[in-house]
Amino acid sequence: MSVLSLTFHSTEKINESWENYIDSNLYPMIENLMDVEKYILSQVESEMINEGKNTNLLLVFDNSEKRQDFIEIEMKNIVERIEQHFGQEVMVFVTFLNPRRSKLD
């Protein structure tokens, strides 16, 4: 199992547009990802976020090769679409998670 965390930080001034984008564009993109075994799309709650909001997408792959394929192909497409739509108002942070133990199986 190989896991990838994508965090989308959106500024306050686009909150409504970002929420609409998640429902109408991001969610359908996620549903159509072929190599993703499981995913969790979450709103991040944190006392550390003072401006804007964070949305997290946790993706689970069978192996690191499928995760790497996603990074090289699908993630680039997703980021490009978001940048075209929102410019610098949404930043994407990528975190590679390499499970040592898991009960997700």
C-alpha cells in the first residue's frame, strides 16, 4: 500500500467558488481516477489556519509505482486545472505517506 496526501489551501475570498469547484469538478475527477484504491476527501479543521481553508485528499494506491504514475500524470492535470481556474488563490501541498503499519486493508 502506498498513500499520498494532497492539501489544497484556498484563500478566504474564493471560499464559495472553491466549494462549488470541489462539488462540480474536483469530486468527479477523483471518482474517475483509475489507480486509486481508496480515497478520503476532507475539510481540514485546525486552530492553526487563520486565513482561508484547507481541503485534504488522501489517496491510497496498491503500490508505490501506481502512486508515482499518478504524480507524473494525473496530479499534474489536476493542479493545472486548479491553477487555470483559481491562479494563486489555491495552493497545492503534496505529502508522500509511507505506511509502516495499517488497519486499512
